[in-house]
Amino acid sequence: MHFEIDPAALIAALKSARQGGPGVVGYYHSHPTGSAAPSDTDAACASGDGKVWAIVGGDRVGWWRDSADGFEEISPEAISG
């Protein structure tokens, strides 16, 4: 299974942020039958842009920062936008 953010929606959100609109802090998706951690596919598709990924798995939400060195688990309190 694979997810993809609608490129037009992402470009519009980033453009709006550059023009003074709300910033894009990160992205979220779910792993309906998996864990709340980045999958191998998530790691392969990540851009290392420093954005936050909220991943829902089971009854848990995992919070991750996508850094140049891979995903780092963070607490929701560490998120600032």
C-alpha cells in the first residue's frame, strides 16, 4: 500500500505559506493494520525536509521529524509551526 499527497494541493499549500498564509508543519497518514512508525516505503519516499509526520497505527499516533538523516521520533510538544 502506498499514499501520495495530491501534488496540486501540496504546491498550493506551500505557495500560500510563502505568501503569508498558515505554514505547512507536516503531513499525516495512517497504517490501518500496521504500527505508528514510518514504514520502509515512508522512509524511501521521505524528502528529509524537516517536516513532521503524524502516523496513526492502531490506537496510537506516532510523531516523527523527517530529517536529512532519516526519521527521528519526537513528542507532540516539540512541534512548532
